[in-house]
Amino acid sequence: MLPVEETNEVNPICPHCGKVLFKVLCRGLESVFGKRYIYFYPECHKVLGVS
């Protein structure tokens, strides 16, 4: 298993549009599974994931 290390020295890059990310946006969703969130990139609005 790989260790996880927190850092503020570098910013992630969007795998879709290639821009540097300074934040990730989220939006609440209502579903039969309860409250869910969809996470997406602010520039290109491509979906990162759902929780």
C-alpha cells in the first residue's frame, strides 16, 4: 500500500482540459440512495466523480 502525503506546494491538473486546478466544484444530488454529491472541474465542467 502507498502512503498518502498532503501537500500545498503543487496544484493538480485537469485530465480533460489540462488547466491547473485551484478548486473543485460540487453539487448536491437527490436520489433513492439519499443525499449524493457530484464533483466536477470549474473550467471544463467534466465530472470527477460522485459520492
